[in-house]
Amino acid sequence: MAFLKNISADGSTSDPGDDLALIAAYRQSSDLKIVAQLYQRYLELLYGVCLKYLSEPETAKDAVMDIFEELAQKLLRHEVTHFKGWLYTLAKNHCLMKLRSAGRTKLQSFDPDHMQTAEELHLKDKLEEEAQLTQLTACIEALQADQRTVIQLFYLQNKCYKEIETATGMEWNKVRSHIQNGRRNLKLCMQRQEKGKDPALMVTNE
């Protein structure tokens, strides 16, 4: 803000004048000294707004400086009828944009021990998938024979009830019962596997 506080006093900057008159003069001349004079009138307002939204004094001061540049550009493009209210809104929007930008670019602290490449993540997923398949295979093998046969035909070979009925000679209701019970036993087995227990099942024949 040194530039703003050290503007030489001359006829164009010593008299505050009227906000709208200064704006009109600036739009005609593009003289930054006029903007600086207008800007200095509301430094306390600007700093108060920026501190309210940004919390940190130094960050607020930086924002006030940035707003001067934004103000100089926008006064040339926008028609302003109530400068104080317009400036307040400009400052608020500037701070909100600054907060959004900080939120998008904020990075977590770098910890090499927790960083994973795409290749490592893919390998991890692959290993987890293989582990699940191994668990599932073990649980299927632990099923009662009829349940195991029906589950393999229905889930692994995509056979429908009628096809399973034909292939096994079982009645339709029996096929359905074995699928339901086998599915329940598989779920219990997988849960036991996750807890580190053996894939032994309490098999039901219902």
C-alpha cells in the first residue's frame, strides 16, 4: 500500500470530491491516481471485509492490494451508481473466490509411506480380487455336495433352474432350496474367512 499512501498531493488528489465524480474522471482519463484517491477513502472498509472472510491479517492485506488492481479494471467496464455498496460486494466476492481457490488447490502433506502409484493400486486390487476368489473357492468346496453342485451350475455356469433340474435330476423346489441354503452358507463362510477362521460351515439340507 506504499504507493497509495505516498501519492503526491496535487489538485487532482487532494480534494476527495464526490465518488461518482471521481469515477467519471477516471473513466475519461484512466489515471490510476484518481482510483487511488477513491480507494483510500474506503481502505478501512475493504480491510474489514477481507479480514472478516479471510481471518488472517496478512492474507487480508494481500487481498486489499489485489482489489485495487481489480477495482481499476472494473471501474472502466461497469456503470456504478452507489460506489460504497458496489465496492463492498466486489470485496466480498473477491474474498469468496480466494477461499474457493484455496480449497481447490489445498494439498495434503506429502507422506512417502502413504503414497501409492496407479500401478501399486492396480496390483493391490488384483491381489484383493484373487484373495476373494480363493476364499470363495474354499467356501464352495466346503458346501454340502448337492448345494455345491447346484451353486456351481447356477453361479459359475449361469444355468437356469430348469437346466439344473435336467442336469441333476432334482425337483425344481429342491434346486431352489439348495441355491438359497448354499448362498446363505457361502455368505457365512466368507464372513468367517474375513475373521480369519476356517471355512468350515454348518451346512443345512433344508
